[in-house]
Amino acid sequence: MVSAQQTPAQSADQSQSQPAQPPPDQAQPAQAPPAQTPQPQAQQPPTEQSSSSQEASDEDTMRKPRVKPHDYKTWNFNAGGGASITNGTTKIYARGGGLIAAAGVARNGSKYFGLRADIQLDNLPLRNSALQLAQASGATSYVFSLMVDPIISIPATKVWSGYIVFGPSYYHRGGKLDSSTAIPGSECNGFWTWWGVCTANNLPLDGKFRSASQDEFGYNFGGGVARRIRPNLEIYGELRYLHGTHSGITTDLRPITLGVRW
């Protein structure tokens, strides 16, 4: 027992050598974890599918030629009216100044060339001398025309332009006398021949000579001048020469037309 006991000096030395322990009821503050710096994500290489589709689109873009915009309209439409001047044999029996109505459409292949189709109706008033030869008090007469022509455009400025047309035509000339005292079977004069009702140089015995209806084929040519008043609208003036024939009977007109194109 004596050997187990320590002296007070030894106990004091041991207490000073050991650090002081905190009381058990006092908890130490928790230390915050160190801040982590976000690491940049590594970029993934593009997949083979996206790269191949991009290459295909680039090849398609290189292969497809760029479409150059037209400096002309592919389709043109026109409508107008005016009057006709008679010519040739037609001038002998019909007077000029008959009103006309016209309409057409053109398909342009370039700025200078295209194909145009027109329909036209001409009033063909008979002269008083023709009514005397027909022994009639009055009459109505007309010419229906169908024309299909190449058109050559001549652009002069941004506002003014010209054009030339020529080609084949179809004409239907018809009419009706109000009454006639001519005798069936009598010899035809010049009017009846031009009217187109004679048979072997005589009027029909059945009396059906008051109405005329005949088809003729021929040609037409002419030209016009157009002025632009809006981006898609023009006014034009046109002069043509029409000629049709069938069995020696002719129809000749020179219509003058004013109208609009769009």
C-alpha cells in the first residue's frame, strides 16, 4: 500500500502534463465542409448521325442551283374595246366605226417572247347602199375572231414598252336582215355574194337568204404600245389588221383597241 501511493508532487506533475478535457455537456461546433469548385463538363463529340445529316444537307445545298427571280410576268391578261376600220371588199358593204370588245391571255417564256390568244367581237354595220342592194330596211352584222399569235415584247423603259403580234386566225361572220323584198331564185348581186348566201350565183329558192353565217380562216398582224401605271397594271393601245377568206369571200378589218393589261 505504501508503494502504490504517490506523492503530491508527482500528482501535480501528471496533471500539468495532460491537457484539460472539456466538460462532457458542452458540444463542439460543427465545422462546415469545404466548398467544392464546379468542374466544367467535358464536351461530348457529335454523334456520327448528326454529322452525316449535316454533310448531306450541305451537299444538297451545293447541288441545288439557286433559282433566279424572273424580271417578267409569266401570265398576262388583257381586256379592251374600241372600233374597227373596214378594208377591201368589206369596206364596200360595211362602214367603219363599229364598236369592238376584246380579251386575251398571254403566256410569256421570257422577257421578250411569249404566246398570246385573243377573242374579239366586231360590230359590222352595213352601209345604206348595201341595204338597198339587199332590198332591206335594216340589218345587224358582226364578226367573231379567234387569234393565236406569238408576241414579241420590246421594253423601252421601266414605264413604256411595245410589242408585235402576228399569226393565224379564225373568223365567223354572221348577220341578219330585218326584211327583204328580194325574189328567191333571182340572180345574186355583189352584196349577196359577199353576204355568202348564193347558190350557183342565185338566191336560194327556199328564201333562206336573210341570215348569213360563214366561217373563214386567215391571219392577223399588228402591234401596240403599253404604259405602266401600277406595278401590276398597264394601259395599252393596239392596231391590227385582220384578213379572212373562204370560197373567194373575204373579210378585212383594222381594229383599234384601247385597254388594260395585268
